Amino acid sequence: MAPRSRRKPAAAPKITDRDPQLLRRIYEVMVLTRAVEDRMVAMYRGGDLLGSFYSGHWHEAISVGAASTLRPDDYLAPIHRDLGAHLWRGMEPWQVMASFMGKATSPTGGRDGTLHYGRLDLNIYNLPSHIPANFPVATGMAFAAKYRGEDRVCLAFCGDGSTSRADFHEALTLSSVLKLPNVFVIENNQYAYSTPLRMTSNSETLSAKAVAYGIPGVTVDGTDALAVHDAVAEAVARARAGDGPSIVEGITMRMHGHAEHDPADYVAKELYEEYAKKDPVELYENVLLKAGVIDDDTVKQVREETRQVAIAARRKSLADPMPDPSNIEDGVYAD
Amino acid sequence: MPTKNDNPTYLDAVSAALDAEMERDPDVFLIGEDVGQFGGAFKVTKGFLDKFGPRRVVDTPIAETGFTGLAAGAALVGLRPVVEFQFADFISCAFDPIINVLARHHWRTGDAMPVTMRAPFGARLRAGPTHSQSVESYFAHVPGLKIVMPGTPEDAAGLLISAIRDNNPTLYLENKYLYRRLRAAGPLSLDPIPLGQAKVVREGRDVTLVTYSAGVSQGVEVAEELDKDGISVEVVDVRTLVPLDVETIANSVRKTSRAVVLHEAAKRLGYGAEIAATIQEECFWHLDQPVVRIAAKNTPTPTSPPLEDAVIPQPAEIAETLRKVARA
């Protein structure tokens, strides 16, 4: 059997045939993601944060492109490169900053912190450090939807490094055998911390792994928001129709270190130079400008508004209180 | 609600409790290896697939990490999964989702993950180093898990019902040696027995034997023998290791002033260490003797009968220890 993995999704609709409001919303959330993360990089450098900052620079097209295919009642199991998916769902930027500061107002009230945030009221799973531990959990949320006869799907993200772990394989095996409404998005940023992809996978592509599970797998340009959106939308439709899971791989580049403490000097300069020309936010902005979906004034306005949101978010989260340790033993067990 | 069977086994009790909870709550489902078509490796779920269908009785690939994580996700959004590990020895394959996902999710987020994890464990079936393990101590150290270890058919039923209704990830360890060897005194009640309540299963004056699971029937048998020599042993079945009913244990030890702890798990950092330390903290001034632990040797569990018998606590050792502590 020939691999069903392929480089390009089915013929993409013309930009003029797409919903301009959706296009605009994807743009706004991508720009907001960049603005908040730029601000948080500065906060890391300025000493505002507890530990390091794990950014999603150059992941915006994958994160927002994928999340924008979902309904609000669909489940989402993101990772630490997916601020964009969180913001798409309605996570507040100040909550994320509060998480990185251990504040009482963070989604976990400071009990967990940094990149471990989520909100069940937004149908977002809050993951532990052991990525892709969120993959088996995502099969469970999809299982529950199917169990109840609902047409909700669960979309989970992981990185290239995650595909080596047993829980990746076990989740894909279970989801494909049980035909669960899952979509698995692999954010291939070419590095697992310091280890390059060629040392972590012998597969031609990461989506080629789909062949082993008998499910569709596709690799797209992860700096192209619409390419990601279209590929994931196809996978979501398939899952919603009851036809089981798919893998979508988006190739991008991790333009910062594993986190901000990491200078990532193990990455070849040429790779940075190549991807510096492929900023997903700029690329998408240009697509929309060229198609007349937005104009220069919109760009200025959105960039300025998101910058102000990031500034206000920092002010609020800095002023927020630290948690009270007196109740630390509460909630180890649910009532 | 008594069941039809007059003297159900420990295994019948587990089955009956599962069946009753599945009938009562449509959100309860079973998931694990060979639980459906095959009825489970020990036949605990025999007939369940026919009765409840493949939607609620889910056979899985050999993927303990996968299906434990699946259960966590399903529980997070409102279902009540009952996971079966074919042997407790295989639960190590699911250590990651149990420790890092299930145990701490509620504390981290305030959202519950009510998963019941059933696992047949224990020695004396000559099953060797990777089919005979007692795994309770691996998990008792981790905040956020409850651990239930019934020693009688009556408790097996009532505690499993409570475990399934509990809103926390709960490890329910079935002693596979007892499955077909222990029978209830009469028809089973399927009323829940609260977690966190120890039980004085035999009253006595001279020494308290604190134990759980197979240690309960074993301990009572030895106590009856010692009675003939005028040694009166009180046997306390802790029933749930987490939460631990310190009060019932302490009340008994304050009465007898002597305590022996018994379990089948290896001695070093076995749960007996926790019980002994707790007794020392709670009852130091009441004790006539140091608390003594009876446990397996600090080796893996061997296969061959003379070897396994040399490692696992035997009635003679239990009797001798109790006699010594009671008379010292």
C-alpha cells in the first residue's frame, strides 16, 4: 500500500471564496499571540517571571490555523507552543502571564504554573509536563463524545520530539482501532530541545506514521495558516462524521530556544536565516493585504491594539496577588 | 440488596458490584485488555459484553498508558471509567498517566478525574517475579490517589461500589489468590461501604494485628489457633490504605498495647512502615513493645513453591511473631 501521507492537501479554496470574518479573526489572534509572547519574552528578561518562558514564535499559523477549525464545544488538548489556540478559545492573556508568575489569578491559582494552564470551561485540557501525555487524554475526551452520541471532536497537539514516546503510539493505536473523533496535530519545529529531528526520527515525514495506523496523514507548510487550517478542517470533518482520527503535520522552525533561557546555539545559522524569511504572521498578513481582506490601516490598528492588550495584561498580572498557602492541602482529593 | 448466590466468592463479589454499578449508572464503562469477548483473564467480567454491549465493555490493544490516559480524559468530561489491569504487575506501564495525569489533576485544576483502576495482585499462585507483585506502596506515596484493598468478599463488593462512586482516581487491588478460595458467609449486600473506615474483624486483648487484603483471613486463622494457647489477638483490617483510618487502628493498639503489622508486600518501605510509624506517633505511651512488621523478604517473588514460600509470610511466622510480641 502506498503511503497515504502527502505534502499538500486537496485543492484549497480561493481566498475570495473564504469567510472574510474568519480570515480576519485568525489574523487578529495570530497578531495577539505574537504581541503577548513578545511581551512575555521581555518579561522573562526583565525578571517578571518565575522560571523560563516557553514561546510559540513561528507556531502561530499551526496553533491558530488548527484551533480555528473547531466549534467552541469541541475539545482541545494543546501544548506549550499553543498560546494561539488558547487565545482563540478565549483564554485571557493576563491569565497566562499570571501562570508564569505563580499568581493566585492563574488558571491553577499558582498550584501549577508556567506553561501548565488550561480551562475546562473553555474545553481546554491542562496538560502535565510529560508531553504527549495529552494524547491519551485526548482519546478519552473523544471517547466520551462518541459514547454519548455527540458530534464533538478532540484536537490534540504535540511536537516532533513527542512522536518518539510510547503514549503517542498508544494513543494513535487506540484512537484508530476505536475510531475516535480525534485530530492529532504534530508541530514539527525540527528540534526536541537541543536534538535535531534527524536524530529523533527515521521517518521521511512525521505524518507518514499515519500509514501504520491506517489513517490519513498529511504534511503541510506550518508557516502557512490557511494550509494548516484547510488540512485540519478536513481532518475535523472526517472525525465529526465518525470516520476516525487523522494526523496533520505542520513544518515550522523553533525560532527561539526550547525556552528563553536556552540560546539554542546548536541550531545552524542558515536554518534561522531561512525561516526568518518565513514569519507566519507576516506571511499571512501579506496574503490578506494582497487579497484586500485587510488594508494598511487595519494592520496598524490590530498591531497597536494587541500591543496595548499585552501591556495591560502585564500590568494586571503583575498587580495580582500571590496565592495564600494556608489552604494548600485542600483539593488533593475531590469531595 | 442481597444477590442470588448464597455463598459468593471474592471474585463473584467483584463481578456483582461491577454489574450493579453498570446497571445503576449509564456513565460507568469498563475498559481493558480482554475484558469483553474473553470476559477478562480471571473471568471477572464474564457475560458483561453480552449484557452491556461493546459501547460499555471496551476491549483494548495492549496499551496500558494509552487506555489509562483515555480513562482520565473520559472521566474529566463526566464519564466513570473502570479500568482493568490484567495483572497489577502491568500497572507500571501506566505509571505516567496515573502519577502525572490522574493523581494531581484535581489539586492542580479543581476538575475531578473519577477513574477506578482494578488490578489483580499478589503472590502464592507460583506466578513468579513479574506476575505476583504487590504494588500498593508505589502508589501510596503519591498524593491524590485512593487505595482500596479488600480482604473479604463482603468488602470486595461494598468497597468497589464506593470506589466507582468516588470522585477521585482510585486503585482497587484484588488479591487474585483469594478470587476462588474465599467465600462470603451468606448472600452479599451491594450497599456501599465507605472508603477510609478500618474494621475490627476479630476482637482480642493481648496484641493487635493490623493488616489488609489476604492478611485478613490469614491473620484470623492464626488468631484462632493462638486462642487455644490463651493468646487473644485483635485483628484490624485497614481495608483502605488511602485514606487510612488512623483512629480505629490507634484505638485498638491503645487497648492491647502491642501491635504487629502484616502484609504480603516486601518489607522495605512497604505500607507496614507507614502503619508502624503512625502507631508510634499516635500510641507511643501506650505501647509495651516495639511495633513489629511481618512482610515479604526484600527480594522479587520467586516462582518455585519452596522458594516463594520462603519469601512470603507463612502462618508459622505470623503465629510465632504474635506469640512473641504478646508474651514479651
